[in-house]
Amino acid sequence: MEGTLAIGKAWILHRKNETGQCSGRTLDEAFGHEASRLKEYIENGPAPEVFSAHLEILEDPLLHDTIQRNVAEGMTPAEAVKAAAKEISGMFNEVGDDYFKARIDDLRDVCEGIVEYLDETCGNPFENLPDDAVVVAQELFPSDTVKMDLGKVKAIVTRKGSTTSHVGIIARSRGIPFVPGADIDGITTGDLLLIDAGNSLVKINPTINEVEAFRNMMAKGNEVPETMIQSIRENGVKVLGNAGSIKDIEEAIRNGADGIGLFRTEFLFLDRDERPSEEDQYQIYKEAVEACQGRPLTIRTMDIGGDKPSPGLIIPKEDNPYLGMRGIRLSLSLPEIFKEQIRAILRASAHGKVRMMLPMVTRVEELIQAKELVEECDSSSDLEIGVMIETPAAALISDLLAEEADFFSIGTNDLTQYVMAADRGNASVSYLNDPLDEAVVRAVKIVVEAAHKKGIPVGVCGEAGSDPEVAKVLCELGVDSLSLGSPALIKELRPL
Amino acid sequence: MIAKKLTIGAPDGLHARPAGDLVKLVKSFPGTQVTMSTAVRSVNASSILSILSLALKKGTEVEIKAVGPDEEKALAEVTRFLESF
């Protein structure tokens, strides 16, 4: 199968520190730097009074308090400054007078100066990444996959992390072999590495014979096992695509997906300066529907929690965000914001087949409340509304959920993590993170039976479905669809 | 705590430069807390951003409060400033 074997040269990632964020400069240094810059402008610049107001802003106790609070909540210095600027700008929103409103620009100017200084040391650690590289790192973060040119990456080897982490998912969707939990101490930049991700093997500086044998294995091995193709065809299982962008949808459909089983909407809410309006969302969802070319699109409502800061959604810091305010819990606590998303989905549903999927459901009431909100937005709507089965609670009450839901989608990664009580990012308990563990298989079985008793379809949208062995078991358990992240795998399973 | 109400008289209102001067004045009374309140909200007068967010235009009524060791002097000087800037 694509994405398990690779040959390449080791390239070890060096960061300023290993937290994944650039440190280098402190807030105090950045404020000091900005102050001296402003003082120089006041003395030599064209408009000293403007910069003297800027200096006053720099010393503003409200700004300092807000930044300190943000830092205490876990933000990096630069994030804390940006978030503070945004929050304080909000105070000016109700001001009708243009002059005073324009003071937001002064605040932004000052804050951007600080952020620029803080970020200056950052740079892109992947700037000098060579071709055909095996990226070797203590740990990678999702943002790293944006910073590196994935076209140059043959494989990724990390000490921390797991195949179901976000980096693992991204690597898989790009067909890049990924070996987490590896012993990387013996690797030096430039070493030739043989990677067998399926068996978590990394061979450092192999002999010529070993390379030869490995190349032969690659020629044969990068194929989808016939058994996986068979079990999918024999059981009449649909092959859908997972997508986090319009581009992903286009690729999945181009490779023959029967539809999109999971369209993540978080990208609309994260890494942005402002919360998207209903109109912004509608435009994206409409584009997504159109990219599906008549095949069904399953839009998952925002799956955001305390671990992902999002503009306009203030989530207090939580000790354990995976057991906290996230998914449907957060959406229902912010009904006005949730209704913007619902209305955008309803409007997009006029352009094709759209289903709405709720993440992190644990009680029937959550589904009923969400349905009521849909009803409030459009009382004549016949939008299909389904739930993700990713908590043990949802699996245990799947018979009750089936009474109210139009479909189920099992999120195998989270379901495994929650059933096994094993953090999916923690390499030391990764042996428990097994979707074929008896407990997880039983949970899936309960869900499939409950769904079919009520005549509703049940799919799987977790990455585990890409594993031939897991896929075979899921097909035999009776799931109706597998939604997969890798377009290459979709292509193999659904030859055009 | 002592307090006084007044109406902003300056034609341009309390814009950035005089707001900055006001903050400097307030800070010259360390230990004394000065707040300014309008119908909208009440803010700390040592924060220029907070003061500007009040959008004090000509004709706006504002209440000044001072608490602390220099409260009388602070209130008197802040009042004089706001009536004359």
C-alpha cells in the first residue's frame, strides 16, 4: 500500500527549542524594543504626537493585564499580544464616532510591532529541507506540515506522537510513511534510511544488498492488499473521502469516492483573525457541495475544544480539553454561533446532497437540541442529521440515538482512545490504541446493530479504516461505508 | 472616595493627544485610583485605550471618581484638565 515504505536521506529538525513554538525573545524584551523604537520616532519622526500616543498605548495597563492573562492561559507571547489586540478592539465596536474607532489602528500598529519583533527569531526551520528527505524530529506539530514542503518529504520519523495524531493523519493523506515512537538517537543528518512504516522499522545506513532487497519489496509492497479490495466489494461497502479543504474534496471525488463522509469545518474557525460569518461559511459549503458533483457531502459541525484557540470563541483553559468543552457541547453552549453554521449548511443544501454530522455526542438530548435549532432556522428543512459515534457513551446508547439520528459515523480514532482510556498522542500507551482491541470491536458491533435495527446507515470516518486489517473487520461487522483520508487509497479501492 | 460630574466642552472631544496627557496626569498620583464613567461604562483613567473607548465627544457627560491618598488633589487636577484641554 502506498505510504508505508520509503528510502531517503535523514534530515534532522533543529528548533530553537522543542516546544514547537519559537521562544528566543520575551515579552519584556519586545515591549522594551518597541518603546525605544517609538521614542526614536517621537524625537525624529514626522508626527511626534501620534507616536507619543502609541507609547502611551504600549504602557497601557489594560493591554498588559490582558496579555498576561492570555499568557497564563497558555498562549505564546505573540499569540497573547494578538489576542489582546483583538479583544480590546472589541471595546471600540459600539463606538459610533469614526475618530475614536480609528484608534483601533493605533493599537494594532503597536501590537504588530511587538509581534513582529517576537516572531523575528522564528523563521522557518524547514527552509533548507533537501529533496528526498526523511524528516527526523523529536516531535512534529500540525503547523510544521504547513511549513515544510511535503513534496520533498519521503518519510517522517519522530520520537513522540502516534499514527492517529494530526501529523499522522496528514502524512497518511499525502501518502508519506510516518514512524512515530522511533529511537532517533542513532540518526545523523545525511544518513541513508530505509523506512517500513507498517512495521515501525527504521534501518540506518543499510548495506547495498539491503537497499536492493528493500527496493524489490517497495516495487511489490506498495499495493493495496487484495483482501481489502475484496472485503469492500463483497460487503457492498461504499468508499467515501475525508476532507479538510475544498482541494481534498476535489481530489477524493476525482479518485472515485462515492461522496465525502467527513468534511471538517474547523479550518474555518482556527488560524483566522475573525470568526467566519454565516455568508463566509455558506460560500465555502456551497463550493464544497459543488465539488462533490452530485455525490453526498457530510459536513461535520465545528469540532473545536479548549486545545484549539479560535477567534470569537472564548473557551476557558481546561486541564483536560479532550474531556472538556468541545464539539457539540461547545456548539450548544453558543447557540447563536451554532445557528450561523446551521443556516449556512441549510443554505448550501439547496445546491446538492448535504448531510449534517454532530461531533462528540454523548446524550440523546444533545441531538434533540441540535435538531430543534435546525428547526428554528428552517421549520420545513429535511436536512439529514447524524451523529459521530466517538465516545463510549454514544456507543452504549446507540439504540436510543438511532431513534433520532438519520445516520451514524464512527470516529474510530477517538472511539478507541476513549474506550481504551489511552491518549492517542502518548507513545507509551500506543499499544492500547488498537482499533481491533476486543473492547473497541464490541463497541463497533453494538453501534452497527443498533443502526441497522432502525434502518439507518453507519459509516466509519476514522483513519483506522485505511488499515487493510481493520477495514476487513469493519466490513465484516457490517459498516455501510468507509471514509478514507488518502486519495491514493480511494483510487485503488474504487478504480475508475 | 470622592466624585464629580462634568461635561466635555472641547470641540474635538478627548482625542488621543489630550487622552495621553490625561493618563500622564493620573499616573502622577501613584496609589490613587481614578475612574471615569459614562452612561456606557466605567474605566480606569490610567489606561489610554479604555479612555478612548469611551469616545468622549463634546457634550458627553462624564463622572470622575478618585480613591486613594491623593484623591482630592487628583480629582481637582483631573477636573481642571478636562474642563480646559
